[in-house]
Amino acid sequence: MGITVTLGDAYCFSKINKPGETKGCVLDGKLYPYGEIARTENCLRCSCSKREINCCSLFLTPIGYDKENCRVIFNKKNL
């Protein structure tokens, strides 16, 4: 038995496709083909089907740190 504690927070979401969309899934104005999407422009990993697109962030958002003395720096190129 074990306990895992994270110092960050990731997220996932689903979006149902508009009726009649037959070429793929639209996310943030960009059309993605059906299937697995390894990385979007906004650093998400997604799965696109005829019904919906499911996405999860590829990074953890830091939580529980000293916000007065520290700052979060995110570099998309190093992800």
C-alpha cells in the first residue's frame, strides 16, 4: 500500500463534435484528423473520433508553492 502526492495539477476534457463534421475534430480553430494526436499547439495529447475529441494536458501546473518568492516559467519548446 502506498500514497502518492503530487506537487502539480494536470487536466483532461472532452468536446463533442458538431453534427455534420466529417473530416476530423476542430480544437481551438484547427482541424485535426481522426485518431491519436501526440501533441497539439497548446501542449495537449488528444484522441479524435467521429463523436468527440478527448484531450489531456502534457504538463503539470505547479501548485502549493510560494507565489510571492517564486514564479512559474513554461517553455513549450522543451516539453
